[in-house]
Amino acid sequence: MKKPFKEVVKERMGGVVVWSEIEEATEEDIAESAALHAAGKCPHNIVYDEAGWPYDFRICFTCGESQGMV
């Protein structure tokens, strides 16, 4: 299983993340994200990167939705 991390978005432009920082995801962060997903509002803030070429893909750990390339 991929190790998840928490993405903290600092700035968006037109719905696109242009600046974010990553932190190690705690069990509490993952549980909170899962509860929001169960309520129908996935925050997409617990993510992991899938290796690709020439860019990697950022995937939501909670729902599996692609968040784009990094």
C-alpha cells in the first residue's frame, strides 16, 4: 500500500493548486478524511503520488480520484 501524506493547499488559481505543502498524514487525518468522504464531501487532502513519466500522478488516498500531475 502507498504511504499517504496530507497536502495543505496554500494557493489556488482558477481551481488549480499552484502552491501546497505536504505533511505526514496521521491516523486522525485519515479518519477525518474518510468521515467526510462517507458524508459525500471528500476533501482530497490525503494523497499519494503514483510514479509516471515524465510526471508523477497525485491520487486521493480516500476516494482514488486523480488530482492531476506533479
